[in-house]
Amino acid sequence: MAYDYRPIDRDQGFLIPPDIREWLDKDHVAWLVLEAVAAMDTSAFGRARPGRKNTDSAAGKRGYDPDLLLGLLIYAYCVGERSSRRIEKLCQTDVAFRVLCGNDIPDHSVIARFRQRHDSAFADLFTQVLMLCADSGMGNLGRVALDGTKIAANASKGATRSESSLRAAAREMIDDAYAVDRSEEAAARRGHDDSMPPQLRTTEGRRAAIAKALAKIEEQKTADAAREGPGTISAARLRAEKTAARYEEAVAHHQEVSAAWEARRDAGQIPGQKPVATEDNVTVQKAKGVAERAQASYEKMLVPAAEGGRGVTTAPISPTRTRR
């Protein structure tokens, strides 16, 4: 009998509210970061943008609002994410990051260049945001403690919530981000990154790769069991897994037959003889019995002879659980 799990429906359209302000709880720290940045004077970040002679120039591609990038960087650094590449990806997969960027995802190079171009001004504004949050009664901003006890990894427990300590914390996070980006850029030049290879970027490609890997695993299991002999743990585990899979297939097949009968009945057709309940089907019962006996035999091999088992001393492998 199938378990009564919650349904998985990834084809359902638009699961999130249409208003981006409803995506996060009102007490989420991302809102505080955004409002803190909005309260600051950020005019220095909009001057002399590369590719434009002045703020009225139409030359060059339209850039991101500095306030967007500032809020994104400050929030990311406070929650422990310093990699520009990871920030770009989180803007696609993390709700808070999507809110921070307004669903307008910046490239990692844009994020890194912005931080580098405005290094000093960014450090100053970052410090001001930390001070504002500390003075507003915030004990922590993300993973950054603002109460003076754990500002930085090497900070003393007696440190005060002063501008100098917060500035040091901001500087440490920014410098850490530089180091992380340099490391990832070097890895990318060597062809090492965490992006999926081309053959895994489509549904068909992933399915083929997974099927190939599973087949290889099964071949290895069979080879190991044959090499070790029929009375070993590996062989018993393999029998338990295979019989459990046959039982699952029998249950699924009978449920399909029952569903087809109900569909014919609901359509006003003559459905034929009603199938028995899944647990009463002879094929299902037989497959269940075989699976349970194989599982019991496997589990008995894991019990020492002194305790009534078969005394196998090989390191046990987690048994396969069958449907009861």
C-alpha cells in the first residue's frame, strides 16, 4: 500500500505572491538592510560611472542602482556569503536575495567591480549601517554580532560596540570577499567551478547521466556479491534490495490497474470486475512476502551468533527498508 505523502506538484504555476513585498516576513533582516541603505547618503556611489560621461549620458549600458548593489552586498556579507559568484546564484535561488535585487539579477563581475571601484566609500557606508543597526537595539545582523562580543573571529570578548570595532569588522568582511573572489576567479580560469557541465544542463542529459550512474552502481553491487559468495552481507543486501524493488513495482502496477478501472467507471463505461484492494492482491502479497524474508535474512546476518544471529562480523551496511 502506498504511503500517504503530501503531493509534489512542480508544474503548478506561480506559487509565490505577485507582490514582492509579500515574499518575506515583515521582521526579516533584509528589510532592515534595505531601509538602512535608503536612509544613508549614497550619492558618492553614483558619480563617474564607467561608460558614461555624466549621469545624463546615454552612452553605455544602463547600470544597476547603487542602492540595490549596496543592500545586496551588505546583506550577503552579514549572512556569511562573500563570494560574488555565489551572490549572483543566490539572487536566482534564495528568496531574500531575489527581494534585495528586485528580481534584476546582477552578474558576479558587476558585483565585484562595484565593490572594488567604491572600496573606501563602501567600507564607510557598511560601517554606518552596522552602527545604525547596533544603536537601534539590534544584537545581531545576520551572523554579525553587534553587541561587542563576537564582532570578528579574533575579537576579544571585552570589545566595545565602537565605530572602530564595527569598522574593523566591515573591513575584515570586505577583505575576505576579495580573497574569495580571487580564489574563485583562479579556479574558473583553470576550468574548475561549481557550474554543471554541459551534458547535465538539460532534463534529458541529467536523466541519462543518472541512469548510467545507477546502472554502474548496480553492476558493482552484483560483481561484489558474486565475488564474495552467496552467504555474505553484500549478497544478502543485494537480494533484499532487489526483492524490495520488485515489491514496489508490484504495488505500483496494481495501483495503475485500479486507477484505470476507476477512470473507466467514472467515464460511464463498463469497467469490468473491480480490482481487489492492493494489500489483497495475490501478486503484491507474494512479492511482499519474498521481500520481507530477504530483508529478515539480511538483518539476521548483522546479528552476532551469541545473540541469535548468523554471526557475520563484516561491517554492516544500512539495511533496505521494505513496505510493511
